[in-house]
Amino acid sequence: MMTARKWLLALASASLMACAAQTQISPPPSEAPPPTTPIVPAPEEPTSTPRQSPGNPTPHAANPIQVPVSAPPPAATTASPPAATESFAEWRSAFRVKAIAAGLSAAFVDSALAGVEPEPRVLELVNNQPEVVAPFWDYVDRVVNERRIADGRLRFADQKAVLDRTERSYGVDPRIVAAIWGVETDYGRIKGNFDVVRALATMSFVQKRRRAFFDANLIAALQIIDDGAQTRDRLVGSWAGAMGHTQFMPEVYQRFGADG
């Protein structure tokens, strides 16, 4: 049987390898080095606007542990300011049309986006993710250590009923869920303090080649607020918009979140 350290080490290794081609959502480091030289993004690709099906109402979730584990975002690209021809006001106007088409009221969208401007810290952190820039063993030592393993055992015992129920419902090994919980937020200690709406708006504005992904998640975040699942001021998370104990993106929360 694999030890707790081996489970966490295996997950950390998988996370690091995935980051070679994918964006990993992680708790923001306390400090980040200056951003790298920006790369001008390619023109925006045509996108389709997500719509919520009337026959599939949005679930609201608040469990400390949720499954299934979210799929990672699309391939990572170096963030850079958008072309000089597009201002943030122009981005906002274009996004407003998409959000209204997705079923949100114009008044709500205008209220939610009022005063929102690009977040400078997001621009710094997106190019300096620890999974990408840190040497492998430095990253492993950060996410797998004796203190975290001991905490994990305590949290595992404390949440055993939820973990067992999750395994029965979805067939996911409880140790995997606990390992993800530990790596993503240190068992809920570091869930992020970024305004999710502002973070996602920033990512959509600067990541033109991934705009469809971030637009869909910003719309999902606004739907969460509009549905009353969370208030605007309390919807906080990582610099890339991931939320909660296991750092799900808003769209994943909307699709798979379940109470109980």
C-alpha cells in the first residue's frame, strides 16, 4: 500500500508534468518575480456563447470536498497585453453582449462589472507559476512535506464520512481526493483572496487565444452570483479564477457541483 507521502508525491509529479502543456491553477505565491517579456497573442478565435439549459438547472454546492476533479484549463500561453487597438472598455462591451446572450440581465451584468479594471497582480503571476518556473524537487518539497502529510491524515479522518460517500457515489479513491485537496489549498488554508470576477475579466482581456475559456468561466461566475449561491464580495479565489477547497473553475462548479 502506498504511503501518504507517496500518494502526495505522485500527485505532485503528475501536476508538474501536466503543466508543460496545461495551465495549473494554484494558490498565489506571496511574492512573484517580475513578469516575463510579453508575447503578442494571436487574433481571437470565433467562439460560441454558452447557454444554460432550462432542463438542467444550475446546482449549488458548498461541500468542503467535491468531485469529480475538474479538468485542467487549455494549454498555457504567455500572458501579454492585448493589441493596442482593443481597450478594456471595448472588451467589456463585447463581453456584455455574450453575458446577456447567456441569459443574464443587462442590469445585472452592468452592476457586476461596474468599476472592474484589469488586476496587475494577475499579469505578474500568470507568467510565474511555481509548477512551471520552480525546479522539480523545490516544487515537490513545497507541496509534499511531513507537516502536510500529518495534516492530511487528520483531515482524512475528520472528513471520512464525506470521503466514503464520495467514493460510493463516484468511484473516486478517497486518498486521491484528499491528496488533491492538500496540494491545491493545503486543506483549505490557502484558497486565494482574488476577486474572481476581476481575475477572470483580466484573464479574458489579456489571453485572447484563450478568451472563450475565460469568458465561459466569467459568465459562470456571474451566474453563481445571480443565482444567489454566493455574494459578489465573497466570491474570491485564485488569480486565475479557481475557487474553493479544491480550486474548481466556476464553469466546473456549475456543471458538476452537488450538495450533500
